[in-house]
Amino acid sequence: MTKRSSRNSSIELLRILSMFAIVLHHYALKGTFDWNPYNPKYSGAIKVNLFLHYFGKLGVVLFVMIGAYFLCEKQFNFRRPINLIVTTVFYSFGLYFVFKLFDPTGIWGTDSVVRVLLPFPLPSGYWFVYSYIVMLFAMPFLNIIIRSLTKQKLLLLIIGLILLWSFLSIGLQIFDNKPDTFVDSFGYTPTTYFFLIYFVSAYIRKYSGKILNSKGYTMIGALICVLIAILLSTLAINEKLFNGIADLFDVNSPLVLLTSIFIFSYFKNSHFNSRIINYIAGSMFGVYLIHEDSFIRPFIWQNIFSSKVYAGSGIKYLLAGLLFSLIVFIICILIDIIFRRLIFERIIKKIVKYIDAFLVKVELTILCRRYK
């Protein structure tokens, strides 16, 4: 009798779809088509572009939600953040030196050593990875908070943070003329918002009730949210409306969070097993690190694929985005499988194991001194 894997491939499929949504969002955000200033001639492409903003932020929140859902009931270990750090260093330096080798005098070879190595040795910047790593290190403390709170108190914490970091922060973006008032004054950053997603994921895991445990209700909820986003996108008939709706589609948008809750719950309630999907899902961070590398990103979306060529039609702009993003997505998966998971897997594992053992010794030393 075949032993069934404990991994729910439905959630792993959602992990794959979330990362594809992020890639598609970068086609819209980083491409050659410039939606600002607003030009009615390209209204179709502009509205599609706006919806892809929402779609990409949805991918970010879902990806974090998936990780947090499993982490909230696990014990902390250094291997998770260290593995992500080592993988990030592997790709950041690897891609940087590839460009230095093939284009030493080009725009990718003009960075000074100081700019590349300081304040920490990483040529490329990844806001998403930085925030995710902080969340991984904060995991044991977040779990202590979750365990110490009742269902009602955890819900109150979530509601309070949503009011501060979603409604209030987006309001400050839309009405940005408020004197001497800044969004970070209320504690909002992408990293702290990941903490909110962590608490929401923990609530879903521990207390999801009749609605979130129903595939029917969650599907209806997700469809309603997506239809609202489509409707809002069609209302972007000038630059002011475009910018205002874009603020509503940011990563901390209440609409994005609500959509993510319904979509995640739907996939959570679905169960099937696929080794292929589980294996591909293991390359999703690799996809992000490759295509969003500071040196690769302009090469992909500015040099190889040109979105402005298709901006005359909203449908053509969308179809081109789907095709180009799929090509980038598949190539990045193959690169990650070949180089990180096959060629350099043993080396990366040894480095992670060595650093993990060192940090565990440091932790034990500190704890032993604390209790002497």
C-alpha cells in the first residue's frame, strides 16, 4: 500500500499560483509600458495593468499566508531562515558575477565594491525576502503571543492591526496632504504587515469556523472580492482615479487581505496529492530570487520583453503578459532545479548545516549562562 504524503498538494499548487501572480505583476510594474501620465489612448491596457497590481499583491499575501499557516504551530529552528539566507546569497552573487563576466563594462558592471558589499554583502536587494526572513526569526515570539491569547483576544489584535496598518495607512496614502503625519508613525512597514498576516494565518488554523471551512462559501467570497477588484479597475478613467485605486490595491489593502483569506481557505479545504506539484513548489523562492534580482529584472522586462508594444489593446496586453510571465516562470523553475537543487544542493546543505550548528551552540551558551 502506497503511503500518502502529508503535504497537501492543493496548498502547494496555491504556492505555485501565488508566485506566478507575482511574476505577472512584475510584468505590469516593471515593463516598458508607462501608465503614468494617464493616456486615454491606452485606457484598456491601463485598466488591465491596475488589476495586475491587485493580482500581484494578492500573490504576495497568499505566499506569506501559506508559510505562516504551517509555521504558527511549529518549533523554531535556525535552518529555515539560514537556508533562505544562503539561497539568497547564492543567487544574488551568482547572478551578479554572471553579468560581470558577460558584460563587465555595461550598466550591470558599474557598481562599486562598497555599493555591492555594504551595509551587508548582497549585490541585489529583495524587500520580500528581507521581510520574510525577519518573520522567520520572529516566529518563536509570534507563536508565544498566539498561544497566550484567547480566540477573542487574538481576533481583537487582528482587528486593531488591520485598522492601523490597512485602513489608516491606506487612508494616509490617498489623502497624502495631512501635515506632519506619516504612515510609519503607526508602525506600518512591509515587515510588520507580515506579522499581521502571520496572526491571521494562525487564526485560520486554530479557529476557522463554518464559512472558512466550506469550499462553497470560500469560493463565493473569493469570486465576489475579485469581481469588486475588476469593477474598481474599470473605474480608472483618469490619473487621479488610477492612483487612488492603486493605493486600494496595495499589499496592505483590506480587499487584498480578505480575498487572500477566502482563496487560501478554499485551497486549504481541498485535498489531493501530487509529487510533481510538491516538487515544483519547492522552487518558488528560487523563481522569485532569479526573476526579481536587481540585475536580471531590467534585463527581462526592459530588454527581452516589451509590454508597450501591446499597450494599444487591453486584451493583447493581458495575453502578452500571461505568455511572457509563463516563459519567465518556467525558465526560472528549470534554472532553480538544475543549479540549486541538483548541482549545488549538497554544498548549500553543508553550509546551512554548519551555520545552523554554530548558531545552536551560541544559543545554548547564552541560555546556560542565563540560568547559572
